[in-house]
Amino acid sequence: MHLVVGLGNPGTRYALTRHNIGFMVVDRLAQRDRSTWRLEEDTSSEVTAVELAGFEVVLAKPRTYMNNSGVAIRALQQWLGIEPGEILLAVDDFLLDFGCLRFRRKGSDGGHNGLASVIEKMQTQNIPRLRLGIGGPSPGGNSIDYVLAPFGTDEAVEELVERSCRAIEVYVEEGIDAAMNRFNRG
């Protein structure tokens, strides 16, 4: 069983912001499989199941806000009866250049409040993640304002979402080493 969780903020106010790129990626995976989301109250998440590379994959979007993502991730883990290492988080990263992808088996939160919440609630850093480069604010710019702003018209968001979906498919089919070798660049 694979669980892929896109991190983001619920609601239309945040729907197309940089902080919601994780939601955009799992939404695209669900759309490709013509799968519909349902609210799973016990997990504080919207969930759906899809087939990727011949494997059943549960996709989730926490309905908690980003800074409380750990509450939903912990509930999803218990609901599915899986280990933290069987979860893949898709999360924005403004420390990576726009379009850069980075798989990691584990690690610190890197200053990301959503990851900090997950690590705290799960009591482990051993949670695989796909960090999605959204670029950073201009020098002296506010990082909170930046991540909560919509993508610019010059940013190739569709390409980033599609490449992220392909990366997750490789992760599911071939494992994290293959995904890291193929997609961790720049």
C-alpha cells in the first residue's frame, strides 16, 4: 500500500498558491485516474484511491491547514495501518529553484512548518518526501507572502505538476532510489 499526501491549505483562497503545489500534484494524479475525492472525517483529509504503475495508491489532501498537517498525517497513518516510511509527502520548497524536484528518504523540516508539524506528530524524521521547488522571494521579500501568493504567469506550473506526477509514478513502481536518480537535479 502506498499513501501519497499533498500538503497545502484547504479552501479556494489558497487553491492556486505556491504553498498548494502538493495539492495540485495529487489532484492531477486523481484527475488522470478519473477518481473522485471524498472526505474521510476520521483523518481530517480528503482521500481517493488510484492505480499508478499497477499499484493501488491512496492519495490524500489534509483539511487541516499547512501548519497542522501532522494531525491529518498521523490519522491517515493509523487509519491505513501503515508505517511512516510508507508515506510520501509532496511539499513545496522555496529554498529550491522553481521546477527543481528533490526526493528525500528522511530529514529535518528544513524550515517548512507543514513538515515540522508532521515530524512532531509522527515523532520521526523517517518520512519520505518529494520537495517541489517553487523558487524564493526576491531579496528582502517576505517568505510567507511569497508562498501564499499565486504563481506568476511566467512560471511553468503545468510542467512542474506533470513532471512531479511522473516522478511519483517512478517512486511507486521502482522505489525511491530510482526516483532520486532520475529526478533529483539542480
